[in-house]
Amino acid sequence: MDSSDPRGTALVTPPPASPGTATSTTPAALAVGLVLLYLVWGSTYLGNRVALESLPPLVSTSARFLAAAAVLFAVVAVRHGVSGLRLPRAGWTAVVVTGTLMVGAGSALLAVGQQYVPSGLASLLVAAMPVWVLVIRLGAGQRPAPLAVAGVLGGLAGLALLLAAPTQRWHLAGMVTIVASTVVWALGSALAQRLTMPADHLVGTGWQMLVGGVAVGAAGLVVGEWRELRLGAVTGRSWLAWSYLMLVCTVVGFSVYTWLLRRAPLQLAATYAYVNPVVAVLLGMAVLGERLTGRQVLAGVVVLAAVALVVARERPRRWAGLPPGAPAPP
């Protein structure tokens, strides 16, 4: 899943022959990566909601990404030595840009918005991310397959059916903040497939987390969150949720996502946004005792069918070695 030279020095992958070309891997490995991402990130909304009960959003986000970066750096140092942490000059642009957009702005805006928006509605808003991916691809001159577009729209329709709550009082500013997080995340994901990234994806991911964590931490200083932080007031529930977010959702989830970005079409990697709300509903049943209605069952079927449509359409492009959006082989 990662590569380095025998001395442990992180290498930078050469520019792909065409933008968006993914690194070769097996269908089974892609399937395992997608399932992990679906399950792990599906639990993020519940974890974020509990952590934010007594932790400020920017402080919580910055601290967990900095801690996650330390964990990844420790893993790399054990495997390859301290020299394996070195980042060649050619990789800095990609790490700074994607780290600031995805880890920094994307995650921080989501945490800020989740202070005011229920977890279910937040997951629905995040599900719009593949739509922004399509917009970015169109802006880059690519032509997404009609069936892939149909899968995106079908997924959104299923999520709307799953989480629609006409009587819910919605916080407009919080909703707009979460939508903004999906836009910058989609942009960062698209750039990650076009910029020269470090060959060892754990090294690249660690540096992305460090850059993003520092950026969010600086924003927390500007708005005064660090001055207002009272560790004694943080509850055990919030600490437990924060630890889960850091170790499982961040270290494991983000590492899997950046690995998928190197080996799968972006539209395929983005299907996590469809399945996450389904996972969130199931967690609500298990943790909060919520009941699953007939409408939710129907919506879950629609969502999973949409994911299957996107996967079935995008996979032939992947195996042909073509960039996402290129004409599919006959």
C-alpha cells in the first residue's frame, strides 16, 4: 500500500501519464478499503456530536489531527527510521494544499457546523460532496458518464428520503457552513489526484494532518478558543469520543481515504458520502435506541443501489487505466 526506497527516505511519485490516473491495485483491496471507509466515517457524526458537548470545535479538530499525525509519524519511524519522515521538496505543494483544504478547512468547517445542525442532517449535507466533485470535473473539461451522474442524483434522492424532517427547525448558518466544508473537501480531493504526492501514503497523510492541524489551531487562536478552553470542564464522554475520532476516524479513516485516492477514481472514493448516513441511522438505533421506519428502510435500499450504480460504472474506467471522466472502453 505504500513504497519507499531502501533507506527509508520518502519518495515522490512521478507525475502520472494523464491527470487522475490511479495506481494499480486489486478489486478485493479496493472493496476492503471502501467498506472500512463506509463504517469508520459513518460513525464520525455521532463521535463529533458527543465530543463537541464540552470541547470547542476548532480546538477539538486541531488537537485530534495533530495527535493523529504524531501516531502516523511514529508508525513510519518504527518501520523506516526517522529518515523516512523526510518530505522531498517536490511533495510540499501537494501536502500543504490538500492538508489545508481537506484536513484544515473541510474538517474544521464541519465541526463548527455540527454545533448547530443535528448529526443526521449534517450527514445529508455532506452527501452532496460527490455533486461538487462532478462540478469540478466538468470545470476541468471532463465528461462524467451519464450513469455515474444518475448514481449521484439517485443517492441524494435516497438520502433526502432517509433524513427529510419537515418539522425540524434548521439552522441556516450551520447548514451553509457544512456545505462549504464539502466544497473545499471535494476540491482538495480533486487536487490530491493531480498533484505530485509522496510515494509513501502514510508519510504524506501524516504531513497533511500536521499542516491541517496547525492551520486549524491557528484559526482557534484567532477566534479565542484556546484561551477559553477549560480542560477540567471536559466530560468523560467528550474525551472518549475525541479519542475515538482521533484513532479510528482520523488515523484509520483518513489513511484509508488517501490510499483510495491513489488507487480509485475520485467518484468511486466519494461514494462514502452515500453510505455514511445509513451507518449513522444504524448507530442511532444501537446507541440511542432509535427506531428504523419503513421510509428509512426504503431510503437505505435506494442509497445502496445508487452506490452500486456508481461502482459498476466507474470500475471499468479504473481497470482500463484511464483517468476519471475519460471515455470508457467499449
